[in-house]
Amino acid sequence: MIILGIDPGFAITGFGVIEKKDNTLKVLDYGVITTPADAEFSFRLKLLSLDMKEILSKYKPDFLSIEKLFFCKNVKTALDVGHARGIILLEAMNFNLELHEYTPMQVKQAVTSYGSADKMQVQKMVQSILKLKELPRPDDAADALALAITLSNSLNYKNLEGYAKKQPKNL
């Protein structure tokens, strides 16, 4: 089964693709989708959509694990990230993925066993769990891998295998 983790944003969106086979995790890819700061916001969302389609087409994941939008002190930033999340969720639904959402605290708890872990602790645990030679960078990519790990830990593979592939194509 292939899991795509997404740390959403409109300037930088982290992604991490892992494969789970017989309780073994393997990294297929990770990185960030960036959009130009000087571009019109709607164009940035279009670029995000195109890059998401490319990732989804290339890896054909079964599941999407995405960070829940949490309350933000900067309302404009929260709204803009919400728009980006909407684009990401729409593209995931267009590929018939089963969606799972986690708060940052849930991800930290799942990966480090400590809900208040800092970024470096999360990166080190992601490196250890996925047996990476280097710390996954940037932070957004590491967070996306952590989201994918969180979902992989919570899935019962035998009960959910192929679930996303069986969803109706024309919803």
C-alpha cells in the first residue's frame, strides 16, 4: 500500500510518499511543492493543483494523510492555507483516495510518543523510522513523512487493502 503524506501550504507544501509492505516502511519520495511569492494567489493555487496531480499520477497512492488546519493567530494565513488544503483534498478525491486528517499533536505523539515534541525531534524520529541516511529536509517534507507514518501506524492493512481503489469513480 502506498501512502501520501501532505503538510499543506500555499507557499510551501510538503509531501512524503511511503510504501508499507509487511509492516515495513520504504520511502518512495519526499520534498516540497513551492509557488512563487510574487505570483497571483489564484495562480499559486493552480500550480499547487498541477503539482499534486503529477505526484498522484506518478505514485498512485492508496491513502492520503493530511494535517488538519489548526486555529491560527493570523486569520489571513489560515484562510490561505485553507484554500490550499481545499485544492489538495479535491485532487485527492479526484484520484479516489481515502483521506485521513491528523492534528500536529497527534502526529508528534504517533512519531515521537511526545505530543509537544519539537521539529528536530520529529525529524530525527522520521529519519530513524524510515532508515534514512540524512535528516529529511526541509521541515515541511519531514512533517509530510511524519503524517504518512502516522497513517501507516493506524491502518489495519488487511481490512483496508484496496479500499480507495474500490470507491466509485464518478462521485
